[in-house]
Amino acid sequence: MGGMDAMPDAHTPDLRPATLVVTAGRPPHEPDAPLNQPLVAASVYVAGGDREYGRYANPTWEAFEQALALLEGGGKALAFSSGMAAVTAVLDLVADGEAIVVPQHAYLGVLHQLASMEAKGRLSVRTVDITDTDQVLAALDDAAVLWLESPTNPALEVADIETLAAAAHGAGATCVVDNTFATPLRQRPLDLGADVVVHAATKYIAGHSDALIGAVVTRNEQAWLAIDERRRMAGAVPGALETWLALRGMRTLALRVDRAEANAQTLVQRLGEHPAVSTVRYPGFGGVVAIEFAGGVIAADLAVHSTRLWVHATSLGGVESTLERRRRWKGEATTIPEDLVRLSVGVEDVDDLWADLSAALDATGELPG
């Protein structure tokens, strides 16, 4: 994936991100034009234009892609049927036998995909602690790709993206950053030197737990063309409805992220003072928190099944607050503590969230010693 030429940025209006999420990807302001991009359900187009067929393009995709690319600071975006479809399209570009450096803690779907590819001899995987910059730098020798999550899922570790991206380029490697947790409102990896950004847009971008969708953003023309080719040939395209829902959800992204983050910061302070909680993990921004329990895994399981407002569910980034013990999944990294519970803080009233959560935490203190 090395040696890619730079692509000129798309024209980016001099607007702040909170304005871009509302204004980008809309139809021209013309009399009687719709204010919002319509949902276009089409599998076939009249010949002679650029779209031709429903697996190649869709006006609703294009609006979503334009908005997300502008939000990430320019370049081009491609929408996919899921976050893992976007991930797979990027990984498919790694040549046979090449090495990829990845965080030891990352989304289990990504780690599983990489393990499967390594078992088939497609590539070699080098896992690193991304908080140890020197360790990552040492692993980059002869690597083709540096894959980063920052914050990581679910350990919430933060990488020095700018330093690591520069080092990757110095080693001849491509830097890919999964920006799902931070969103472009809290960090823009392309501005920090990353070559490709990946999103599980199902989460914060769409934000309402009703649309399964992924996306890739890059400023590199060669990378964009190659990933577009993979999407066309593999057919991992999003539905028009899902893309329309994601674009509509994006309009409130700034409001949702601000509220979720404010709620999370309040809860982090309160959680740190609760005797049932032994450890609080929080990167300092965003709406995802992880906690560990003084009572261990039994207390963690009791807590996640004792809430009434918080929903026991595996996804994150929606308007509703969810929580789960991550090691209930067999594929989760064994270095993640058994009792780690990931909290996706929503936009509800923070005092209601705390009342429900603290009651569940209090119940763990009633366990027999």
C-alpha cells in the first residue's frame, strides 16, 4: 500500500465542524429544490452518465460521502455496508506476505479478521501497545501498514497519531486510523498525517442505532481508486435507506457528541468516588468510558444486569446509554480484564443515568464477601 500519490483536497468551506455536519452534502439552494438530499432507491441508471449501475454509485451515498469527507478535513469518502466491510476493503489492499502493525487492544472483529488472514498466509500481524510509542516504532521495520485505533476499543488507550504516522511514512508504510470513537469532531487523523481513516459509521456518525454502515476517507487518489474498486467488485455497498439515515443522523452529531461527552465527564468523576469501582478508564474526551470492579467479574455481571435505564447491548455511539462486559465475547483480547465493562454514555439526563448506574453499583456491594 506504499508509494501513493497525494490527491488535492476537495474544496472545504471555511466553516467549523459543528456547521459542516448540518450544511455539507445538501442539494444546491435553488427554488423548489429539496432542502435535504432525497433517498434515491435505484439499482439501474439510464446509460451515458457516470453512475451506470447501483453497485457503482448512488446520489444518496454521494451526499453522505461528501459530508463525511468535508468533516474529516477534505479528500474523498466511500460508504460501505458496515464498518467491517470498510475495514475488509482496506485490508484487501495489503499485498500477500506483507506485515501489518496493529494495537493489541482493538475491535475484536478487526483482530479476528487479521488473525484469519494470517492463518491463511495472507499477511503477518505484529501486535503492539500503542501507548508505547517506542515499541510501535520498533515494530514498523519492513511493515506495509500501521493500523491504529485511538482511543482503542475497549481499553480506551490513546496513540500519538502524528508521531506514529510520520514514523510509518519514514518506514515506507501506510497509516490507517479507525476514528469511530473520537469522530472528526474530536480528532482529524488525516490532518495528523494518516493516509486513510475508517469509520464504523453505525456508531456516532449515524447515531441512532438504526443504520448499519461503514466508511473510508482518504486524501490519496490512488488509495481512493483502489478502495472504490474493491467496493465495486466485492459488492459491499450500503443500502440507500441506511445511507440516508446516516446522513440524517450526522446532522445532530455535534449536539450528540457534546452532550454525551459532558455526561461522560460527570459520570467519570462520580464513578471514581464509588467504592464498587476499582478502575475508571477515560481518554479525556468522547462518550465512551470503561470501568473495572472491586468485586471482580461477578460484580460486573451483576451490575450490567441490574440497570433499568442503561441498556445491556454491544454497540455504542447512539443516543441511548448502553453497557456490556466485553470479555463475554470469546474473541475479546485476553489482556482485557474479565471485569471490564464498557459504557457508551448517551444523551439522557445525567442525573437519571447516575441514579440508575449507582443503584446497580450499590447492589454489587451486597454480594457475599
